[in-house]
Amino acid sequence: MPLKKILYIILFFGIFSISSAEENLKSLGKFKDWESFVLSKENNKICFAQSIPVVRAPKKSKRDPSRLFVSFRPAENIKNEISVTNGYEFKPKAPVTAKSGKKTYDLFSKGKFAWVIDNQDEKKLITTMKKASRLMIIGNSQQGEQTTDHYSMMGFTKAYNTAKKSCS
């Protein structure tokens, strides 16, 4: 992933975290366990679907909130970008995995975020997410603690389609 893209993503999530009270972040709807948003900034739109885990393990783990995103950034021709934060700095070079049933997808991490390694796998993972009832994200903190976050896929397809349509 090019450094420019990584920096933009970090900037995006920085904006997202401080702009939730601002008028330029708008909810497009809540769909069971997922919600869609559009962020407008200087004539650029970013649309995304997001969810929080229904189960976080280990329970006693001290970490920030976890989130799973699928983003669209038309100004950069970015579609179907899957990213996740497990609420901590990921251990460098340690595996991060998305798993549903027997299907497993590798992610790479940088700081507090991880992304699917290649575009073909992103498309496959989105197809899996549309069919699945749950998706697990398995990662390792810098301290070596392995965590598993379970995301419900209830409402994913509607949230995904709403975000995608809003940025097409």
C-alpha cells in the first residue's frame, strides 16, 4: 500500500474521530448491527459502513473501541476498502486475520489499523461478509496479546449498499 494512501487513511480516521459532532459527518442509516455514514470535506465525499464487535476476547483486555469499516473515496477512485482497528497498536509484522467459517483472509497492519492485502481478496471478503452471519478479526497487540473480535454481519449488505450508492 502506498505511503500516501496510508497517510490519507490515518488522516481520514483522525477527521472521523474529531468530526462526529460536526455537521459534515452524516449518518445514512442504521441497519441492524451496521451503520452507514458520509463525510463531506472540501467537495470530497467519503462514504463508509461500520460496525462494532458483538464479542471482544479476551474480555479483560484493556483497549480502545474496535471498528470494522468498508470505505469508498471516489476522489481517489477507492472502492470496497476494508479496514479494521482492534483498539490497540498492532504488533509489527504479526499476522492479522479476518475469518468466517473456513474462509480466511490476511490483512497487514500499520499502527492501530489493518487492511486487506490485495484488491481481489477485498472483493472476495465482501462477498463472504454478505453471506456470513459473523466475521472474526484476530490480531496481536504490541505486548503480544492475541485478541479476537466477533462482528455480526446482520445488516451489512444494506449498510454496504447504502454507503456504496452514496459515493457513486
